[in-house]
Amino acid sequence: MTEPPGRRERKKAATRRKIADTALRLFLERGYDAVGIRDVAAEADVAVTTVFAHFASKEALVFERDQDFEQRLTQAVTDRGPHEPLIGALHREVRALVGHCTAEGSAPVRRMIEGSPALREYEESMGLRHAQALAAALAADPDLSRSATACRATARFAVDAYALACQADDPGATVDEVFRMIEAAWEATAP
């Protein structure tokens, strides 16, 4: 059973949320390139060092849920039931994650990301990191018995399914289509 977070953890989480919300509001109001870390810190009423204590870079402010995303992907592998098919668990999780990027009000954020080379590059490197973590979780599962190549390719395709769906007219159908291909490829690599 998970212990509820203590007061200190709740305060840290609240500060992190306040900084991220403030940054996103400023970025959308003024433009990503027109807002600096000092602007975010001043508006959030925290020190610049506090911003950097919570976020490694300006780009990280936009992708505040990055760690949660990676954790959810890997937990789809590690926490699935003993007889639950892997691809079904990943498919379900990616579909749920797509809800975040397609939620009401997300379009301006998506446009901001697409309009900024720095944010697009950060998002791409983040996707590669997520795929590496997911591939490691796949490779570590003794019940899956696939090659390292199959694990890496499956992980990349799962992360790419999310990215493609976030830009698609019909995100759900996009996830479903990509996961049909992933499932066929996964089955083809069975020992």
C-alpha cells in the first residue's frame, strides 16, 4: 500500500505545479521565445534557483508531465496481470495517454510546440528516452522472451503511436491502427 505524501512532498508538488502552470500561461500569452526563466520565477513568486530545482531546462516547463508519461508506459509492462497480453496493455495505456494531448484546451500548446524548434527537439529527445525506458522494461520481463531488437522496435513504435495520434484528426483510430501493426510485428518475433 502506498503511503500518502507528507506535507513536505505536497508542498514541493504544489510549487512544481504552480511554476509549470505559470510558465505555460506566460508562454501562451507572450510566446515561448519571449519568456525567460526569470519571468517565470517572478510571476510564480519563486527564486530562479527554485525553478531549476524543479525543472532542468526551460523546455522541461512545457513537458511537466514527462516523468509521469514514462512511468505509465513502463508500468503498463511491469504491472500488467500475469496472463494479460503485453500489446493490449500498452495499447490501452497509450490510448489513455493520448487523452492528455487531445484534451480540450491542448491545441494552443500543441501549436506552440510545433512552432518552436527548441520544443520540437526536446520532445523528440524525450520520446527517445521514453522508448529506451520502455525497451528496458520489455527486455527485463522474463515472460516476453524477445530479442533486444524486438523490444527496442516495439518501444519506439509505441511511443511513436502516441506522437502520431497527438497530431491526427482521429487520435483513437490512429492509435488503434499503429497498434495493429505493432501486434503483428510482435507476434512475428515470437520464438
